[in-house]
Amino acid sequence: MNSTIPHPYYPRTAKLPGYVPNTLSMYDCLAWVGVPVALTMGLSLFLLRQRKDLTTREKCTFVWFAVCALIHSVLEGYVGVNHKAVASDQSLLGQLWKEYAHADSRYLTSDPFVINMERITAFCWGSLSIVICYAIYHNKPYRHVAQLVVSVGQLYGDILYFATTLFEGNPHVNPHFFYVWVYFFSFNFVWVVIPSILIVRSWQHLTKAVARCQHTDKKKTK
Amino acid sequence: MNSTIPHPYYPRTAKLPGYVPNTLSMYDCLAWVGVPVALTMGLSLFLLRQRKDLTTREKCTFVWFAVCALIHSVLEGYVGVNHKAVASDQSLLGQLWKEYAHADSRYLTSDPFVINMERITAFCWGSLSIVICYAIYHNKPYRHVAQLVVSVGQLYGDILYFATTLFEGNPHVNPHFFYVWVYFFSFNFVWVVIPSILIVRSWQHLTKAVARCQHTDKKKTK
């Protein structure tokens, strides 16, 4: 095992000592992510059947954070802990990361920003995503506060994720259309779009609640 | 001008083409940061004299965000834009950054994470800090929402700032006690402590407001 073992990642000069090619195909990998995500969505909808008073919007947000909890805690948590060994890792999660790394080799080279962002995402946003699901289900008053915190964290982390590699001229992605636009852009851009929408909604909801309290307090003091 | 010009920064192998030593002393630099910060605090307190109904806590928060607006927009904004030329920059702000860079040479080497984090800090948290001052002064209902967003952003950015260099074994700081514990640790740790306190306060304030609204709505439907 040495750094001269050929590998398919970009930049082509990246040193990946101990690299072992995947035994799983691209389709296997996509299925191993897609099926657990679909199961989580199904299980969420099954749980939500008992809460008929929740709006469709609230149910969608529950499903979103259930999926976030799964991806942040399991997938991103794994690379946060095992980043040093991913290049030679033949476990299921190791192979999933080697597949994704075609779109970003920083996951195989222990990039300080990527790994620390993933650790915070897994630990903070992963656990808080479960708290938000619980809060939506039980209509807890801190629900929108937690939703705002996690969505700001996800959006900030994702913008930094894009910005840091684009700043260097995007050297970490395989320039093939599929890796650039499906893996790198689309998979990550979801965490720009949905958190942005949720930030606006929570901002409006919380501002309205404070305005109502201020209005009530003004009436009382008159 | 070439990369072999000797420089005082760490790691000692860092390449800083065109590096020009500061003409300002350390004390000059500290004064050029300290005096504008003190003036901003004084001006804030002067403005707040007209708002006798605000609590001491609210006034302190106003002063904090006024200082944040200054530092984020001017100091951090400058390096976000001019990062490529800082090593040879003899302007006042350039020299301030060369002085601070004893604690973190990433500011002189256009580190992708540091520069992009500073750009977001300057643009988003800098401008929103001004909005929060306005919101505190005029008791706007979105004040705590904006405070929560900015404080989460500041805390997340600062934790990543510490984590990314510690992850590499802290190679970017001059190991002298003063640079490690005053510049690197103390100057930055302020943005861990105060945002953490403000997150807790805003979380409590907003949750209470939502709980009050839920309570009122329940009463109405009964």
C-alpha cells in the first residue's frame, strides 16, 4: 500500500495511500442511500397518520427533518469519525463515500474544513433534527426556534461547502456531467433550497408570535 | 519580490510571495483596533441615552452588535476582498491583518475556508448586526429572530475556525504565549461566549412568546 496506487479521483495528483477500488457499483450505492431514505419517509408518514390535526406543510417538514437526522447522523457521522481510512474502507458506508468522492475528493483526503463541518453537522444538526421531529409531532413551542437554528446551520455549512472548493477553481470534482451536476450540485443544493424556505417560514412565524405578545402587553399597560 | 523573502509567520515553510514587514508596531495595531471599538461603544451608549425604557441587558446587546457590525464589515470585510495582497499590503487594514496573522497565517495564504467564512461574516452577520441594533432601539418584533440567526452564524463560524486549524495540529500560530492565548484564543473565544449566551436568551424569549400564543389560542377554541 503506497501513495502511487492509481485512483479515479480529482485532482489527479491527489495522494490516496492505501486506496482500494469499490466492489459496489454506482447503482448499488445509489440504492443503498435511496432505499433507507425512502423507508425513513415511509415510516415518518406512517407515524404521522395518527396526527390528523397537523397541516401538510408540517408533515412535509417532519419528513424532511427525519431524512436529515438519518443522513446527518449515519452517513455524515461516519465520515466525521472514519475520515482517515475512507480511501481503503470496504465497508458499506466507506464504499458510499468513495462513490460520492468522485464529486468531492476532500472526503478521502481529510480536508480540515469538510471533516469538521461534517462532524458539527452530524452531532448538532443530526441530533437537533430528531428534536424538531419530536417538537412538530407534539406541537412544542420551541419547534420553530430549533428549526431556525438547524436551518441556518445547514445553509451556512452548505454555502461554505460550495464556496471553499469553487474558490480553488473546483479541483475536487470529476468533471463528468453526472458527477458535477447530480452528485456535487443537486445532492447538496437541496440543503440550500429547503433550509432557505424553512428559515423564511420560521422567521415569519416567530416574528408574528412576538408581535402578538407585544400587542397584548401594550393593551394591558394602557 | 519572490517566495524566498524571509517572514516571521508559522508554519515557517509558508510561502508568502511579496511579503513586506509592517511599519506599524504591535502597540500601534492594538490601538488602531481598540480606539475605533471604544468609540463605537461610546457612540452606542450616547445614542441609547434617549431610550431610558431599555434594560441594561438590551443596551449591552446593542453595544455588542454595534461592535460586531464594525469588526465584521470593516476589518473582516477588508480581508475577504483583499486576501490575495495582504502579505505585501502596507495600508492600515493590511498591516492590522499582518499583525494578527502571527496568530493565524491562513489570512496571508488565502485559505479557502478562512476567506469564505470571513466573506459570509462580513456580508451577512455584519449587515444583520446593524439591523439588530435598529431592532433593539425600536423594539421590533423580529429582533430576537435576527439575533438568533446572527449568533448561530457567529458561533458556528468560530467553532469551525478553531476546529480547522486544531485539526491540523495548530500549525498556523506563532507558538509564543501572547500570540496563542491573547490573539488566537482570547480574541476569538469572545465570539463563542457571547453568541452562546445570546442564543440561550433568544431561544427562551422566542419559545415563551410562542407558548403564550398557543395558550391564548387554546383558550379561544375552548
